[in-house]
Amino acid sequence: MNKLFSTLVATGTLGLASLASAAPQTFDFADKKGVNHATFLLDAPLETISGTANGVSGMVTIDLEKPEATKGEILIDATTLHVGNPVMKEHMHGDKWLDTTKNKEIKFTLEKLSDHKADGDKHSATVTGKFSLKGVEKEISIPVTVTLLPGKLSARLPGTEGDLLVIRSEFTIKRSDFGINTEAPTDKVSDEIKITLAIAGASPKA
Amino acid sequence: MRRYLFFTSALLALGTTTFWALKGAHTGWSQTSVKTEQLDDITGLSFPVYQDKFVPGVDFLLAAFVVAGLLAVVALFFRKKPL
């Protein structure tokens, strides 16, 4: 009887554990360490401009058993955009360019995930969603690679058990699509902005 | 005075070029912060860290050449000393 009870308890525990691992997980991308960042590159024939932004936040809910149900949003504080030249930085934040006083957020809202491929804990997919920059919202599709790091949260936040999710993406948008100083000559400031996103989110265990 | 101004002009141009070359001969705009990459061992992500550092660019070089050129032009207004 005791043996049967133990078997039932063990089976139930295993069942719950597998259900728990299949359940959707929410990852928080706010990062005090400053690791999460986006870089941007405008490579024009006469000038190359590059910089970074590290004010990343947002939440993504993902179920690796059902990745197409992934939802969430990633935000970047536009005021954290940085380039090495102070005059260029001032212009970039100014009203002709990004107008960060009025448009403090750069946002990507994830709406659909397709072409999902898995290789162990590494997943790749195409994500479609609304990208909002300088008050203009456009639907874009971007390639992403997602790596789940099970149980690695305690290494980042000692004393906190949980998982980490690393998202990487590289995509290109057009400056003219978002009304960013459309008068600026494209031989000096490229119309194409290559954005690279490298972020990690935390999902503490309750 | 003429000779002194020519000498200052040449010294300024040469000194600035040497300073620019020693600071990395950066062909872009001058920078007041420099990016270095660091690796986060846990996630494997490399991330940028900025340090305050002045790196002279071509604008710095150009400004020095303009001042040196102006000094040379001013020098032309002074008479040559008779031998």
C-alpha cells in the first residue's frame, strides 16, 4: 500500500514538474547591470555613425512548447542613446532627429512568431510586431535567436532561483519611415539604420 | 615678428598632427567618450562600456590647421627684416 502511495506521489510530482516546465514563463528585461543594450549603425558613403542604448526594459511571456503564443514588448529609453561625439549626441536627441524630450520610448510589441526552429535550448524564429520610434508605429518582421538558460538566474542575482532568456536580433529600419530628419542627405547620414539587440531577461521561480 | 608667427604656425600644425597621430589618428569626429566591450560570462552577451576619454578627430585637426593658416597669413603682413 505504502509502495503504491509512493509511486502515485512520484508519478504526480513528475507530471506536475513536466507541466510546470511546459507552462508559459514571463521574463523581465529590466537590467541594472547595464548588459542589455541595442546598438545602431548608419553606414553612409561619407560618414559612419554608430552608437548604443542601454535603457532596456519590458516583459516577454514565452512557452517553448508553444512558441507561436509568445507575447510581450521590449522598450528602450530613447534618452539613453549614446554616441561618442557630444555635439552629434545633442543633435541626435534634438527635435529634428529623435526628439527624445517628447518621444522618450522606442518600443517593439511582439504580436506573432513564425518559422520557429529549435536546436536544444537555442531557438530561432521570425517575430512580427509593431515597432514604434519617434511617435511613428510600423509593423516589422525581424529574425530572432532565443536561448534559454535554465537555472542561471542565481548566477546573476545570488539567492534568486530562476531562468534567464537571451534574445539576439539584427534588423534594419529606414530613417525616412519614421520621419527622422528626412531632409538630411543620405550620402552623409544613411537612410538605413542597422539595429542589433542583445538582451537577457530574468524569470524568477515563485 | 614675421618669423615668430611663421614658427608658431608651423609648430601648431606639426604639434597638432603629432598629437592626433599619437591619439590613434581617428578619422571620424572627435570623441569625448570611448566605447570598450565587456563580456557577461553568464549570458555570453558582450556589452558596451563607455569611458570618458578625449580622442581628437579630423575636426580637431582641421581647426588647428585653420588657426595655423591664419597665423601664417597674419605673418605675411609683417615686413621682412632687411638683411
